[in-house]
Amino acid sequence: MPTNDPVILTETSGGVLTVTLNRPDKKNALNTEIYEALVALLTAVKRDPAVRVLVLRGAGDDFCAGGDLSEGLADDDHPLRYFDRIHEVPRLLHELPIPTIAEVSGAAFGAGWNLALCCDLVVASTDARFSQVFTKRGLSPDCGGSWLLPQIVGLQLAKRLVLLAEVLSAAEAERLGLVTFVAEKGQVGSLVAKLAQQLGASSPGALSQSKRLLNESVTQTLGASLADEGRAQTANLATDDSRIAFEAFLSRKQPTFTGRWSLHAQ
């Protein structure tokens, strides 16, 4: 799914779509142009069965320094309308039916960090730095931070991160559960590629159902989640992948999943 948009670059290989925020001179700060490009791209990815995994990264030495505060709003643009538009990005990223990986080096501040948290896995280099920098700019969290942080680390720790706006190292972010893996700077790309390959070889239907169940669990009762699990397993059993997995298990071979719906399922 290539794009010629200069603010984001894309590369597809083996079902893995790598999306690179491409404003390295601005530490990949998010402006209106980059938000609009991401909305268009993520909307297209949601409808493309050929894309099995999405990797989000930044060009140059930094992941994303947050919103570009130098841009400002158009004279006729109400702030609520503006945030309704840009918040399509975290919503789409969080709800994508495929696994997503944030590859983080350097700064991941403010909205940039929150976009990384919208991804399913966060892989950080040892030089990565994280901050909910908003209050230092006279602002409050956006791009999902006020929801994501309490879900991941709990309310009290989320308040610490937001109100104090401290800068965390990659090791500290990993200790708090905000980073999935940490690797040396020169090894981050290879680790992300390995994880993406593993996810891309898994059953896309099973991954999608699993991700949806986990995302929705935070607002549901156990009973509602059990009912959803039953419906998800019913959908899984109606795909070729469940048969392929069972046959591979019996023959002690690695399965090759297709993601196709089984025409023979009743």
C-alpha cells in the first residue's frame, strides 16, 4: 500500500505494512497534514485483507515529539472540530483488526507517546524517552492518553505520569508495563521484524478476535466477556484456519494460515 505523501512513508513486505512518520527535521511532530494522511491510510488498511501487521515508526532519530505547536488552528476552525478530526487517528489505530507494533527510538512525547500506546506492542530502543508532556505546555492529554494510561498502569500511576509530566527512560517505561520489549538501538528494527513475521504467520481471524476481546474487556462484565468469547470461537471454528491448525497439530508440522472463511462450515 505505497503512498507518495511526503509526511508519511509506507513499505509493504510479506503482509507487513511499515508506516514511517516523515518529518525528521521536526522530530516527526504531528501536524494537520500528517493526521489527515494517517486517517486516509488507516481507513484503507482496515479494509485491506492483504495487510496482516502494521508497524508504526518515525524517520530519523525520534519516534514522535507530539503535536506541532507551531502550526496553530485556522481562523475559522473550532478547536472541538479540530480534535474530532485528529482523534480519528488514535481511534482507527486502536481498533484496527490486525496486530500493530510501535517501533520507538528517541523521543515519544505527548500525542506521539499516546499513538505508540494505541499499538498492541511497543518495542523501544535503549535511547527512547517517554513523557506525557502536556501540562508543561499548558495542555491536558489528547490522542487517547487519558483512557490508555489508566487502563495500562492504573489510575494513581497515570496521574503521576500526566500531572508531573516526567520523562521516563525505556527501562523505566518497560518496568511500569508501558513498553513491551527493549532492545539496543541497532537491534530494534530486527526485533520488530521478527515479531511482525511471527504475527503475520498467525491466523488473522484468531488475532483479530483476540484483539477485539481484549480491547472490549475493560468496559464489560465477566458474563458479557464470556458470551463474546463464545461468539468469537464460533467465528474462528468457521474458518479454514481452525482445520489447518488441527491438521498441523496432528502431523507435527507448522500450519500455513490463510484467513479464509470455510465454505464447508455449518
